[in-house]
Amino acid sequence: MTRSKVSPDGRIPDRDVAAKLVIIMVGLPARGKSYITKKIQRYLSWQQHNTRIFNVGNRRRIAAGVIPSSSSSPRGRSPPASQHRHSLLNPNAHADAPVQEAASILLNGTHTAQIEEPTTFDLNGTTESSDSQEQQRRMDQSAKFFDPKNETASKIREQVALETLDELIDYLLHGNGSVGVLDATNSTLHRRQLLVDRIKEREPKLGVLFIESICNDENLLEANMRLKLSGPDYKNKDPVKSLEDFKARVKAYESAYEPIGEYEEKHDLQYIQIIDVGRKIVHHRLRGFLASGIASYLTTFNLSPRQIWITRHGQSLDNVAGKLGGDSDLTERGHYYGMALYNFITAKRKEWVVEQETKIARASFPPQPGDHTPPYPEFNQDLEEKNFCVWTSMLKRSVETAEYFEADDDYDVKAWEMLNELNAGTFEGMTYEEIATKHPDEYEKRQHDKLQYIYPGVGGEGYLQVINRLRDMVREVERVADHVLIISHRSVCRVLMAYFMDLTRQDIADLDVPLGMLFAIHPKPYGIEFHAYRYNEPQGWFDEVRDYKPQKTQDRNS
Amino acid sequence: MTRSKVSPDGRIPDRDVAAKLVIIMVGLPARGKSYITKKIQRYLSWQQHNTRIFNVGNRRRIAAGVIPSSSSSPRGRSPPASQHRHSLLNPNAHADAPVQEAASILLNGTHTAQIEEPTTFDLNGTTESSDSQEQQRRMDQSAKFFDPKNETASKIREQVALETLDELIDYLLHGNGSVGVLDATNSTLHRRQLLVDRIKEREPKLGVLFIESICNDENLLEANMRLKLSGPDYKNKDPVKSLEDFKARVKAYESAYEPIGEYEEKHDLQYIQIIDVGRKIVHHRLRGFLASGIASYLTTFNLSPRQIWITRHGQSLDNVAGKLGGDSDLTERGHYYGMALYNFITAKRKEWVVEQETKIARASFPPQPGDHTPPYPEFNQDLEEKNFCVWTSMLKRSVETAEYFEADDDYDVKAWEMLNELNAGTFEGMTYEEIATKHPDEYEKRQHDKLQYIYPGVGGEGYLQVINRLRDMVREVERVADHVLIISHRSVCRVLMAYFMDLTRQDIADLDVPLGMLFAIHPKPYGIEFHAYRYNEPQGWFDEVRDYKPQKTQDRNS
């Protein structure tokens, strides 16, 4: 995290247009574009860069009357194109009205922790799942609409693309956006030229980055196409017929598809090409820290089925005394927590192998409605031999919680500096009561803005610093194909959860993560499946918390 | 930096063969392979991974009798192939004798701070520059030797390549090596298969990474070829004839060149392809943290001419009191240092533009002997408008030293957490005398091994932690094309200098970096040009220290 004259909080300042970025996605349908788009948005938002996805498909559906233009997102984030539709008539109409910040999910409570819906064609993942079949029928969304020879349709699509781009540029120039992602196929040179010309016309300083997703692997492609069957265009329809129609739609695009290459290279355009989900990656002419950060992040993807577990250490002596930070040992209860954690995780690890094998055995062709098991044969190898990493901080209470894993050769235990608790500077070892009494100003400052607050003294940190130092941790978690259990501390768990659950800036520092909570994250091709467990101390076991929702902590000091 | 059961210091443990890596370079001559190779070695060594380059060209010259096999490197690091030659008859002969660690440059004092020699065909950059022309003549090194149809020569080259590879594998399996780089053209599929087969035969768990450098840009190629004229094969010969011969040699390779591609992709081999010095980069199938770390690092290259300046803050109140760490303000003398620094850098910045413009105007064709000005026209644009970044830590004494830059809009001042001084944990604010009196054990531990020592208490760091947190800083310095001035602290300057000057592990923590020293680093296509300046307080200016050599500090506490 860096601060400077123009950017005291390390974010891209509004006046620095040259640092802002338009990302233009490129690729045929079912190439995982929206998957990539959403990961980028989640990652950049977490790194405190205001980022929004602008989905051309959504606007197309609105144009075709599938989605009523008054519909609004129940999630509060990334409102669908329709909400700003009036601005298209006069792109600068609300130049002074900054785009509204994402609403706090802790306040409106509509966040769905368990994201089960494939959302590839959808901006919010929630808007269209409630659409009635009545609405679906209103649009001719069969393969014919996507035939490049269908000139009327082609013009509509071009118009829609440019309108969506205008909205994106408004967000960067007149909203408080740093990155806008144009999510569409953009599969012809003509279209891409049109987009670049429009951007240059409106603000030549804006950065432009193409990200193309290519899929040559037949298995991957088949898997991606199956995912579409439960998407907005095919939901609840005959899966075999739908798959046929979808394949015809892709064929229509394919006939006109011009991959990124010579033209872009000759014109020195920045691009990232992702082939077969990161098996091969091409970077061209990347400039600026945002583009290179995105490139680094995109190299870490893997689709291996696995589990990521996050919890805090067991109870420590300082926990009992209510002291901040420090480096105390576990209490006896803390050691018991370590044992229960070991037993529970070991059982869950075995269960997982059985589940995966059953799923693979059950995968059917032709696909059944609701069949969510894409056949990624490569990633399903060696399920039993999958490595299990246990990562602690370098502080005693974290290391000691992993003692039972340490004793078992089937776990790989490692201590990381990055996972250390937020450093409370000169307040280390004090209680909140002491701080309130001795340093009322500091106490008040922290209460007022916990996210921006930095503890005084050498080494003192704030949440922004923790977010910054966990960037490499998140990349490492994304990179390895192994299971991972992270045993860390409150602020670190909050920041990691913020990444995985896509929490808004306002929510990070207030997320309730008490001792004894254990979170499980299952990365899926269509998003993240999420489970929460609570420590059952008398039984030395964990109980699942059904329908867990992230909550605001009740402890005003924590 | 991470520690674990098997690796308390975060390095790749000897037993973990699967984490070790053989890097096989691929590419025609004059594609910057050795430049890349040396940067990788410097970077990985700095990150505490034992890394060594094995140059097939050197062994070829020995085989052809150009280099006497008893010659040894004056630099003490990376001994030429000849030193281990006997081991080739019996690769396991000295299995128990670990390869000797690089000797300390501070002790033997032979380090040449100003690396002026192009070293592209050379392992040490120093070995052959002293070779007499007598020796040069002994080898038939004209283009004929490199003709793929010359079967005798072809066999010799294959044999030499395998012997060099064996030596590399010995280094990984029986020495303490983590990464070995095979520096040669390896330009045919046949040769690369041969190498992979030999590696798999000796130890199937070893990682293999191909790095190919491709150059399509005619200007770059011409520039690279000119650099060869002062290399070992052509030194002091007629430049025009040499260039012709060299071009013929490259043609001979070209006729048989098979770039990395389908074959490697079909066989799931890891590779990185670098096209036109990073204009375009391809990653394929990268696995493991070493390969992905190298890939990240390689994306940051740029050949923009520019200056990188490193200095410490001006005198602080705590400096006067002899206290460790802390966050005190500058003294009056410290503020004057900031002013002198601003005046001097501003003058140097102007001088630099004039120098560059003169150089460009003087570049001649046909090239003159010693002509070191490769025509990279693209990088020489906008010399005057080049941005100038001033980066401080977040501590007051660093920020205050930049106050005059802050007031000038022609400088871009930014404060970075990463640049903060090594955190002395519970010893922050104490003097070394106090530590020696109150904590004699800790004082002794630090004296015994300053590199590994970690200050006690929450947040306490050691040099290894600082090296780790500066990894991103070094990547950022390498990435930006701007001038950079870093105003930081003793340990941070030591670690940064260790990277740029390729200091050995033993020397980092003892490097003499007193207040008032100012270092200038000019990245060049053939290495680094280095200058040192000392603050002249009465004159408010800086004097150049000619022939500066890194020195061991005389202050046993510092």
C-alpha cells in the first residue's frame, strides 16, 4: 500500500485518468470469460480499486425485451445496465453525480453466501434466476440471433456494445471508477477497432487492455458448455436440445471469429491471452501497475477441485486477558481447539475424497437438468494423494494450534510472516479499555474509521496494510492445487474472507470472526461454494451453521 | 519468507529435490540469453536460492583449447566449468563434497563495481577479458564451426552440452544448489529431447523449465549483435568483419532452429517465451513457486535508459542519540541533506538528458571498436519528459528528506511501507549499548549471525524478512521506465544494493552504507553501470567516489 500527495489512501486518484483502465474481454461463448471477469473484479475491488463489470449480454436482453428495463439488482452491487439507461442519451448527464458505492451487504443482508447459480451470461448472478419463463420466451435468443449474416441483429448488437462502453467510460471519467470491464465476445477485429476508437475519442489517456480467453481443450469446452444449460438462456429447458442450440450459437460466432494477434501487435495494444484456463498465457505490451498486477493474478488460476479452510488460532493467554496483539501461548482450552480442529479436518478430508469420487461416477451424458458436474478429467486425478497444506502465522498461538497437524506426515505445515496479526504498534499488549482511557483520541479515531485507521508507533498497521501484505498470500492460495488450511488471526481472517466472499470495503473491518469459527471454501467453475462451522467445545467437534451469512461484529472494540 | 519443519530459513531444503529446478535456455545467438540468465541468477541468489549458471559456450572454448582448463575465475563466484571437469568422468565422484559457496567479495575484494564488459558469451564477465589474442586464435571459432552440417563439430558440441548438464545436475543433487541454468542455444528439438532425457534418467523429480528468447525486432537484433563485437570471440578484431562473421554464425544456427512450440505443449513441458525483450511473453504450464516467481520477475524487464538512485534519509534525532529504529524527525543537518540531495539530483537529471542525446548523436555505423551504444530507438524517445519517482518509507525521517522534491511538480513523491527500516521489535528505541547490557544473549546472537538474526517481540524482523518484503519493490523498480530515487534506511539500502550489486549472502548484512552515501545505478543492455557519491556537507553537494568498492562496515553494531 502506498500513499502520496494525490492518493493518501493508496487508491487510484480521480484525477489520474492515465492510471485508469478499460478491460475489453474477447472470446467465443463458453470460454470462461465471465468467470475471469468476476475473479478480476473481486480481486481488484479487494485491492481497493473501484471495479465494475459492464455486461453487453445483459443489455442485449434488455434491448430484446427479455429483462424489463426497470428491474434492479437485489444485491445492490453492479446495478444492471438499465439503471443508468437514461445516461446513454446524454453520456455526461450526471457528470457530477458519482456512481453510488456498492451498498453494504452487512446492512441490507441480501448477500447469498452459497453461490450455486452459474452466472456466466449474467451480471449479478441473481437478477435473472427469478425471471419467469414468460419473459424468457419474449426474446428470440436462438442461434439465429447470433448469425453474423443477420444484419438487423448485428446492428442491434453493435449499438448495444457501444452504449455499454459509453456507460463504462462514464463510470471511469465521471463516477469514481478505476477499472471497467466490458464483458462480451468482441470476437471481430471490426468490433474491437470500433471500441478502441470510441475510447480514444472520449479520453485518449485511458488505458485499454484486451483479455482473450481461448479454449482448445475439448473436455474443458464440453464442461463449459454444460454449465450454460443452467444459465439464464436455457434454464429449465430440455438439456440435450439446449446443448445443441448452444453449440449452433457458438458455431455462428466461430465463423466470424478473429482471435487477437498480428493486428493488435502491430498497433502496440496491450493484451493478455489465456489458453485453456491458464495452461498457456500470453502477455503483450503490458504497461502500468494495474495491467501487470492483473496479469500476475491471472497466472495463478487453477480449476483443481479442493478445499480452502480458514480459522483463527485457539484461545491464547492474551485472549483471556483481553490484550491486543502480543505473542502469548495457547491456554489449555486453546490446545483442545487444535486437537478438535485436527480431528474434524481429517474426517472432512476423507469425506471429500468419497464425495468427489461419487460425483465423478454419477456424471451423466446426456446431461440431466441441474447437472453441475463438468467432466474435467484432468483435474480429478489423484484425489486421494492431494497434498494438504496447513499455514500458520509466525506467532505462537497460531503455530501451537497446528501442533496436531505438525505431528502427522500427511500434512505440510508452514509458518508465514504474512499471516501475522495486524500489528498494533505502541498499543501492542494493551486492552481496549486501557487505550480508551490513556489515548481517547486514538480510540475515537479508530472507532470512526476502522478501515483507514493505522495504529501509532513503528510497525503499527491498519487494515489497508494487511490487505496489501495478503496479496501474495491470496495469489499463493489461488496458485496451489492442494487443500489449504489457514490458521491465523482476526484481522487476517477478515481480510481473507473479504476476498473470498467479495465483501465491500465498508464491511471488511467489521466482519464477525469470533474464535472457534471455521470456514470452508470450495472453488467451483462457476464461483465459490461456502460453508461455515462453529466449534462445539463440549463435544470437541464442529457443527455446521446452515445458511451462514457474514455478520457485523457486536463487539465495538474488536 | 516462510519457515517450516524442513526449512527453518525458508530456503529450498536439500532433501526437496522436487522443488529444485533445471532451467534450459533456448534461442539463437544475440537474443539476450545470457543477459536474461544473469538477471535470473542475481534475482534468485538474492532471494536466497542457490543458483548457478552453466555455460556451454565456455566449455566449448575449453574443449577447443581456447581457455586453458586450469584457468580460474578472479571473481570467486561461479567457477568456470573447468574446475569440476574431473567430475564428468565419474559424475558422483564428490557426492559428499558440497559445492563451495560463493566466496565473500568483501573479503577478497575483487568485485568490480563497474561492470563495463559485455559478457554475453562469457560466464563471469571477467575470465576472458584477460585472455591474450594468442589464445583466441587457437580455436576455429568462425561460422564454419557452427554449421549444423559440420558433423564432427556437431558431435563435439553435443558432448559438451551433456557434460555441462551433468555438472549442473551434480550441483543440484550433490551440491547445495536449488536452481541450475544451462546457458546455450539449445535450438533444436533433438538437442532439447536429449537434455530432458538425461535429466529424467538421473532424477525424474527435478523440475525442468525452458526459457526461450526470440527477437523479431530488427533494431534490437542489430543492437545485440553489436554488443558481441566486444565479447570474447571478437574482442579487438575488425568490427565490420566480425559483425559479418557473427551474422554468418547466426545464419548457420537459424537454418536448423526449431522454436519451442507444439512439441513442448503436447508433452506438457514448462516454458517461458520472451519475445523482443518482454514486449510479448508466453507462459506454458508453469508449476511450482520457483517457476512462477521467475515468470513474474521476467515480465518486469525493460531496457529504457534511466537512473536508479539509492540513499539513506538525512540525520535524524534518533541518529544523534544512537537509538535503534523509532520514528523521529530530521535534525537541522538532516533537512540540509534533503536540500543538497534535491539540488544534486536535479542537476544530474539535466546532465543525463544531455549525455543521452550526445550518445545517440554519436552512434556510428559501421560500429567502432568499443562502441557501446546500441541503437534502441524506441527506448530513446521522450528523454526529457521521462518521469522521476522519489520513493520514501512511511517513517518521518525518510519522508522529511524528500521535502524539497515534494514541493517540485517535476517529481512524483510516494511513500511505501515496504521501504520502512528493519523493525527491531522490543528493542526499538534502545541503543546498542543498552541491548548489550540488558540483553547480552540477544546481542551475542546478533553479532554471531546478523543475516539470520530476528529481533524479539511482535513485528521484530531480520534481514531475511526485509529481503522478502523488498521482492515487490525490486520488481517495481525493474518494471517502471522512469528514473527512481529511493530514500530509505540502512538495512533496506543494504538489501537493495545486494540485489543490484549481486552481493553474496554473507555480505548483505555487513555492507557499509553510512548516512550521506548516494548510489547511482544505470541499467545497461550488458549489465549495470554503478557510481557512488559522498555528501560534502560544507559545500551542500556530493563528490563522486571513484572506483568505489562495496566495503564491510567498521561499526560492529550497525
